[in-house]
Amino acid sequence: MDKLKLKDLKSPKQEIRKKAWEEVINIIKSGYYSNLLENRGFFRSLLWFPLQGVRDDAWNHLEVYKMLTIEGIEKTLVANSDKIKISAWEHVEELLKYELVPKEIIVSSRHSFWRLLRSYYPTIRKKAWKLFPKLVELGIIQPSDKDRYYEFLSHKKPSVRIYAWKYSLDLIKQGFITKENILNQIKYLEELSTKESNIKKLAVKILSELK
């Protein structure tokens, strides 16, 4: 670890972080990485790091977390911060692939994901809804969750409601919901198509695809 300075993994400069992560991988490949194992807590903390670039780099190196057998990652799925939670949920597929978090724990944590669908932050809300069909496909969102999804179709906030409708077509194709049940609530989509806004344009488009 002569070349590696662990603190470089949380540098504000992307190039410094990139070189540090490359060095981590080289050390692991060499087979002599007992010093890295002693710093598991530090690596785990990077997944919670306030600076998004640092956090993203950590999440993009989950193979390292697998090799170092780092535990406690499941706590990110239910973190208090929406920004940390969305990072975790966007990498659920990799968490499963590397067996870092058992599927049953991810499924039991899904109540925390539902909150992201109505997050205060528009970007996080958008990312969460984009992820929704994938979580259905992976079996994380369960058939028993349908009623909770249907409630979003009439959500009081147009900026939340429109996303539920936007992904309804994908969810119909997946067999998660039926077109019949969607059409029973179509008035809530029609409401969004009456006022001039970017939401109106999307609502009109979705209406034309549903009918």
C-alpha cells in the first residue's frame, strides 16, 4: 500500500479518486491486501459520503466490496438521506449479483424505496420512478404492492402522479398491473392534461398511448 493513500478515495478531484481505486484493485489482484481488510469500515463509509462523486465511485466498485467481504451495506437501503438511499437502490442488481445483501433483506427494506417515489428532490423522484419497473422485474416490488402503486395514480402532487402514469405502460407489459384497472382511474391523468405545463404535454402523450 506504499502508493495508495486511502484518503485519496474521498478526494474532491475525480482523477485522484480514479487512480486510487485503480491502485486498490491492483493491490487486491496481487493477493496481498490484509491492510485493506483492516480498513473495511473506511470503505463502507464511502457509500454514505456526502460528496456524490465519491459516493458514486464507491458504488461503481462493488466488486471490491465483495472481495473485501464488507458487511453492513444493507443499511444504505434505509438511510435517512434520500440521496444516499437512491444510490443504494440504483445498485440493487449489483448488490444481488455480488451477494452483498440477501434478496429477502432488500425485499423487506422496500418500504424505504417507496418514499423515494415522492421525494422532495425532483431528480431523485425521477430516478426512483425510472427504477420502479426494474424492481418489479427483479421481484423486489411484490404483487401485494399493487394497491400502493395505484394510490400514486391519484397523488395530490402532479409532479409525483405523472410519473406513476408514465410507467404504467411498462408495468402493464410486465403483468404487474392490468390496463383495465388503470383505465378505471383515467380521470386523474385527464386532469393533468388540462393545464398548460410540461406535465400536460406528457399527460396528453400517455393518454394517446393508453387509449
